[in-house]
Amino acid sequence: MMHVAAVDQAFLLLLVVFCLGSCLVRVFWELEQVRARRTATSPRRRTRKHD
């Protein structure tokens, strides 16, 4: 098994965290865009008030 220096391990960990974080941000951004489009195009069906 190959030993990797602590600096290299920290760099790889930060790289993985950055990639996963950017993927999650993109997924939530896409979901928000779909939700915004859906609410903008659909008529307001729930107009009655709940007591």
C-alpha cells in the first residue's frame, strides 16, 4: 500500500468535498428552477383560506 503525505491527503479531501458540494449546489439549483417554473406557469388553484 502506498503512503501519501498528510498534505496530499488534505488536498485530496478538500478536492472531494469541493466536488461533492458543487454537485449538491447544482442539484438544489436545478430543483429550485423547476419549482419556480412550475409555480410561474400553473394557475393558483388553492385560493381558499384555511381557518
